[in-house]
Amino acid sequence: GDWPKAVTTTPAEIMRLDGAGQLAAGGPADFIVFKGRGFTELLSRPESDRIVVRDGRAIERDLPDYSELDDLMGE
């Protein structure tokens, strides 16, 4: 159905981010792969096993220790 547009192209269009929220040949390959097959499955579990793809490559899946985030959080 059209439900993926609710979290992809529709918000991008509302924010006037031309071309964002969609995959296209030659465009950036930034997306997240979830096991949930629909909104109800996606929202009913934490989906911690998701795969985040940035510039066409899966990013590191191991979470950093909280202390490594201190400088980012201004502490």
C-alpha cells in the first residue's frame, strides 16, 4: 500500500526537501530495513535488529557505551 509514504516522501514534501525520502538511481542510498511487515508490526516491537544503510553501506550495529556519548550530549 501507500503507508511507507507516511514516513518517507510525504514528510519530505511537507518540509520542502526535494528528492528526500525516496530511493532513486544515482541518489543517496540512505534507508533503514526493518523486519516488521506493516505499521502494526513495526510499532509493536523495538526493532533493535534493524539495519541502517548510509551512503549505500550498512553502518556499525554495535551501540557505543554511554560514556562515549558524553561529548556529544554536552556533559
